[in-house]
Amino acid sequence: MKECLEGLVGLSRSECECYTIEYPEIKKSSLNLFLDEHEGIDLELIKNALSCSELLHTNFKTLYENAVNFFESDLQVAIAENYKQKYKAFVGRVGELKYSGVANTMALVGLMLETKYVDGASIILNSVNLFFNNTGSITLQIYKNDVLMEDEFVIEIEAEKTFYELESPLSLPIVENGIRNDYYIVYNPNTMQPFKNNVSCGCSGVEQVRGKFLTAKGVRGTDIDNLTKDSFAYGMSLNVSISCSIDNLLCGFMLDDTYNRRAGMALWYKLGVLVIGKLFSSREINFDTFSDREYLYGRRSHFDKQYRNIILWLSENTTISNSECFICDSKKVMTMGKNLI
């Protein structure tokens, strides 16, 4: 979860001996918004929505994560109503599948992704094809600029060709907090013998699309601070997608205090929707699941309406037009004759 979305809404600030809340962080809210202060929702109702094995604190954390997932997805959809990506997304490879003789290596070899300043774009690494002349293993490391990232992948290599799929796609933001990131995907070959494969196919169409986001180079050297560039990918072909998303822009939007509070209120209302929905889907027999259902349905509809209104406001009040990734979609702007509405 993004740091800017953490702790906006709490479970409760009530002091009640009836309920034990083991984790103090869920009793805090940076915006003084608490789930049990919705009209029609209290800790007893939240407790009644739980299944037998659930606890208040674990249930709230799950609800909060789900509310954040809905929030990010719904905001992305709402923004897409008026904006489109400035550049066509790239889905393809970095490093060619054809190879020839064994490459000359050093202590560190691999690929450099030298990015362009496209705020809001990310490189998503899904899998890697590897071409070696012998068997063994390598440890694939990723540097963001000159800093080693935590993500590293130990890969068992078969002769000729190995396909390695990441357990989950790795997102590499091109710009963060106004700073452009270059990425180095490298390994120490030790006794391994990578084949020579070119970084680029030289195809104008591929280079034109990918080139809006980055230029790829082969690198080799004694360490990350002493690398030289060339045209070889050292036995690697990265399967990537590169496109724009609000994912890397959202926390920037929330630097504005008003936007931050409105985002928090959207989560507050969405949590209300989710907890009442959870209550109605519960198999537990209690007062709340059998009485006042019409009232609670009404409250859920009210919360959902408020949530959607805020999502609309948020989509219309971003600073997304300042990014290098999105432009106004003129096809979706309503017109009357020759005049914009």
C-alpha cells in the first residue's frame, strides 16, 4: 500500500472495555476520520459482521486494504474518462532472442534502461529469457540509479535457453518525486558463459514506441560504478510492458491538503459500504443481520453515492495535466456544434 494512503481512516477512537483493540495504529487517523463514527455504524455492528475466526483488528486491516484497492481502481477509471496516455504503451522485449557466439564478460554484465522523463510511467518486468552456453546459476540484481534494490532473483540456468517468470510482476517507476530513475539489470557471470544477443532489433517501429520511454544499452564492468556501454544484452531478453498509470502520480496529487482530505473521506465512505456489505453476507445470526436491514441498505446507498461523488471530484481536480504521461482526450469532451460544453 502506498504510504500516502496509510492511516487516513481509523477503526475507532472510543475507549470501551467491551472491545479489545490490540493494535493502537488502527485507533489513529491523520484526518480524524473513524469507521465507527458513520451514522448507523458502531463497533457492535462491525463486530457482528465478523465470522467466527475474525478479530476486529485483522478485519479492519483487510477492509482498509480492500477500500484502497477500490479507490485506486475507481479513480483510474474516472480519470480515464477525460484523459488518455500521451504515448502508446510498449509491450515487448528488451534484448533479442537471436544469439551467436559466447560474449566476453567481466565481474558485472547486463542491461541498462536509460529512461526519458515521463512522469507517471512504469516499466513492468514480467519474465526473462536467458541464453547461456553452459548450466549453473546466476543471481539477477536490479539497481535503481546506483542503489541496489531488494529484489533479486536466483535463476537456475539450462544450456541454450532458460525461461524465468517472476512470481509477481516487478514495477519500476520511471519518475519518483520529480527524479528520473535509470535501472541496471545485471549479474555476476562467474563461470557462466552468456551468448551474444543484441540489445535491439534495430526495427524502427519498436524503437519509436519504446524510445518514448527509454533507451536500452548493454553494460559490463568491474562494479556498478565502473560500467561501459555497448550493444550486447549478455544472454538476457527482458519481457516488459511500459505504460502510464496514475499509480505513480497519486501521492503527488495528495500533497495538496484539500485533495488529501477528500481522498480520506472517499476511503471513509467506502469502508462504510464494505462493512455493511460484509454484514449482509454474514452467516452469523445476530440482531444486525436480522433487523433494520432496510435502514442499513439505505445507509449503504448513501455512503456509496458520497464515495462516487468524491471520486468524480478527485478525478476532476488532479494535477495530471502537468505530467508527461497524460493529455486531455478531445474525443471524450462533449461538444454542441462547434462549441465545447
